[in-house]
Amino acid sequence: MQARMNNPALTVPGAMQALLALGKSVQTGSVPAVIHHLVHLRASQINGCSVCVIMHARELKEAGQSEERIHAVAAWREAPWFTDAERAALALAEAVTRLSDRTDPVPDEVWAEATRHFDEPALAALTLSIAMINLWNRLNAATRQVAGKMPRQAA
């Protein structure tokens, strides 16, 4: 496999720094890092971004998450290893990632469940985090970035 081009974030001056800064800002809130990693992995699975699937599975492993939890993210509804807050975040990630799959992209019940577990600043950070991983997935998919080939400092 070969990428069509370098990742656009590495090509456009200042883009990588801006994206990394935004990514860092959403990590500083009250949302646990593991939840960010879980939603990043789930959105990346949906979007078929191998670069991000590998990266976020690795982050979860480095954060001490079990193989069972990491492997079950794609089937989180049927797996017993997720908390209610994680389930709410994963449902929100799926809805925000699949905006065109339903007439009401983020149903009230998905949003209401998320508000049971996250206050407004946390929901803002989580929503930005989900949007950011979707951006990365789209950059990688459009340019056919190859898993394991992106420079570590960029990832």
C-alpha cells in the first residue's frame, strides 16, 4: 500500500500544530483520557481509518485497558466491559460520526444520556474530540494513509 500524498496536516504550514493544539485542549477537561481513546477508536472503526484504529487501540493498551475491552469496542452494546458513562460517550460518538444515517443525526435520547454523565464543559470537550477524530479519519482516508507509516511525532 502507498499513500496518495503526504498527510495534508503535514503539508499545509501550521496545520499540524493547530490540530495538535486543539486536540490537546479537549484533553485537559474532566473527560477521562480512556473515554477519549474509546470514542476515537469507535469513530475510526466506523470510518475505516486503519491509521487511527491502530493508534487508538495502542493508546488504550498503554493506558492499561484489557484486550477484551479494546477488542469489544466495535460491539460495545453487547459487551459487559463498559461503564454507563463510556456507553453514553460511545453512543454519542457513533451518532456524531454517522450524521447522515438518520433524519435526526443526534437523537434526543442519545444527547440526554450523555448529559446524565457529562456536564456542559465535558460535553463540549467530548463533542470536539469526536469531531477531531472524524477530521483525522477523513484526512487519512482521503489520502489513503498507511497504518504504521505516519511519523510518530505527527501521530
